[in-house]
Amino acid sequence: SQQGEEDPQALSIQEGENATMNCSYKTSINNLQWYRQNSGRGLVHLILIRSNEREKHSGRLRVTLDTSKKSSSLLITASRAADTASYFCATDLVGKLIFGQGTELSVKP
Amino acid sequence: DTGVSQDPRHKITKRGQNVTFRCDPISEHNRLYWYRQTLGQGPEFLTYFQNEAQLEKSRLLSDRFSAERPKGSFSTLEIQRTEQGDSAMYLCASSPRTSGSLETYEQYFGPGTRLTVT
């Protein structure tokens, strides 16, 4: 069973636009992580945000965390065709990660 | 730079046969995880090890599944009496040493073993 739910399930944008994906979860967590998966490179860790953090940046990625609402968002700015992939949020639950179902992002050149 | 490796990459087996997969984690990582992923879904947690100790096994995992990490390095996942519902991608991941808490840090995934049960 999945703890996280991503929204939207699929997102299609033009190159250069921003992409926002949301994640909601059910229980208290130590941290929340975002991963990207495409056929070429498998699952790759993008960013980790701790439960006592509200926002984190890494390059073109910006992640926010609202523990009161049990939700997180991932913003990819100035998207590129190479950002086309599935994006998963994963919550750290007592030493293991519970993944959501993912958002499928398509960036058209 | 050697990442996480898995062997085999693909396995086709007949229903009722046993299969075993191997995972070699990044050498200095003491945590190792197994996940299963089906099409259109996120990875589903199966089990994880800290060194050679198996710390947790998913309640969704039937007794046909067993995993070992005998020397705290590589791990094997065995599925006995395979069923068609076992067809999936089996992913292994490793993670660096934690401070002693149960918190998990970023995980590094292998390419997976795709199992097809006919």
C-alpha cells in the first residue's frame, strides 16, 4: 500500500515552462524525498527535505514541505525535454521509504 | 564509480519455479533495501537490512519470499513457487550509514531485475 499520493498523475508542458507536482501523505515522517525515474537511468534521488524544514532548493528544483497539511510540492523551473520522466515522492517511515504512485511529466520541445 | 548492481537484469520463468536475484550495493553503504515495482506504480517496499540484520519485512510479503545478506555485503532475494502475480521489476537500493537513528537518507537504486512468470 502506498502512503503518498501525487497530483497530478500526468502533466504535459512546453520546454521552458515550470512544472509543479504535489504529494500528500498520511502519517508523521522523518523526511520526505523526491525521486525521478526514466527508462534510461532508473530511479535517481533528487532531493531530501527534513520534517523540520519548510523549503529546499537544488539547482532548478524547489521543494516545499507543510507538515501540518501533510503535503509537499516539487517545482521544476525552466523545464527541459530531458526532464521528461516519472517523479515520485517517498516518505521516510521508521527507516524505510514509502513511495507514492508518481507523476508522469512530459516536456515537449 | 561502481553503483548498485543487480543480476540478472531479466528473468523469465515458468509458474512454480524458484528464482533468486542478487544485489551488490555500494561498498560503504550499510543499509540495503528491496522493492517491487509494477507498471504505472511506485516502488513497493519489501524488506531491508542494516549490515546483515534484516530489520523489517513487509506484511504484504508472502512466505514464498525470502531475503538474505549473509556477510553484510551483497544480498539475495529468493521467490519460491513463483506465480504470475510475481511478475514485476525487483529493485535493490542501498543507503549510507545513519547516525544510529532509524531515519533513512537518500537511496541509490540499481537497474532492477525484470521478472516475467509465464
